[in-house]
Amino acid sequence: MKKRSNTRNVVGFAAGVAVAAGILLAPAAASAHVGLQPDGAPTAGSTRDLTFAFGHGCDGSATKSITIDLPTEGIAGAQPVVQSGWTIDVAKDGDAGRPSAVTFTADEAVPDELRAEVALNVGLLEDASGTIAFPVTQVCEEGELVWDQVAEEGEDPHALESPAPTLEVEPAADDASEDAHGGHGAGAAGESESAMASEEGDALPVVLGGAGLLAGVAALVVSVVALRRRSA
């Protein structure tokens, strides 16, 4: 009986260690990519600051630079946000001068165990919607990582080995102008009704005052007639 009890204890302990190890390793695995965080809810036609963050190097090697490829669809343009500790280079596509990629080079390589962030200010097109990917190349002192995979329809993005940072864009509200016009009309109607109510409210005291005056005059006449009769 004691042997079975000891065996159960060992098995339970091993299972507990495995679960604990899974819990500890899960955040590390989940953060093993370049993340993208927008400033506010991105909608078509808006401008947003996009923060690209990483908390690891290349198999332990320090990070020297981060290159962000700019998509050709969905964005009107992008402008890097100046930050201390980084040198910024903008690559342009053709004669039009449209930015095609932005490279942030660290003044000092970022150690593997430290987290760092770079940022872009991006303008979204009026017809932008859905998922917009920003492939990233992370160059380290030894080796590099390319984050450029985008999940296909029905595919789990968490199953990708090298997921590209992505931005989910909501379409602009089509009824915004209609709401504005409707709101203006409703406001005008409301103002008209309010004015009418105000006029009615202002006229009521006058009517009541006039009725009170007539009642007073009538009472005075009755009193005078009564006094005359008594005198006669």
C-alpha cells in the first residue's frame, strides 16, 4: 500500500511540474514574435501611431536593426516616429517617392533579454478594411529573423511560425454624413418645437393675467352696484 501511495505522489508531482512548466513557458512562446499595437481603434481614413515591439533576439543574439516593409494597399503613407537610441532610414519606391520600408538601427544592439519598441505614424485609406500586414526583418549580431507569414482564411494565426505584425482595420461608417444631416434636421425640428413651446409658455401668463383682470373688473362692478342698492 505504501508503494502505491508513493507512486501516486511521484506521478502527481511530475504532472504538477509539467503543468507549471507549461504555464511558465506559455508567455515566452506567445511573445516570441514582433507585436503590433495601434494607438486607438483603427478605422479607414484615420491616422494612427503603430508601435512595433519585440522582446527577444535571434536565438539569444542581440538585435541590431528592425526593418518594417510598408504594404502597397490600405495605407496612404507612413512616417517614422523619432526616438532616442535609434537611427532611422526610409526607403522609397520609384520616382513617386512613396515610402516602401523603414529601417530602425539601434545605436547599441538590444540584448536578447530586453524589450524594445519602434513606431510609425500611418495614414489609412478611405477604402481600407480587413487585415493589413507589415512584414518585419529583425537583424541580429548573429543571424536574422523574418516575420512575414500571414494566416490564410480559416487558418489559426497562432499556428504560424513567423507571423507578420498585422493591423485589423474597421471600415468607415457610411452613414456618418447621413447621421450628421439627420442630426441637423432633428436639431432644427427640436429647436422649432422648443421655440413654439417657449412662445406658448410666454403667452400663457399674458392670457391668465388678462382673465384675472377681467374677473377683477367684473367683481368691482358687482360691488359698486350692490353698494348703490344699499344706499337707495
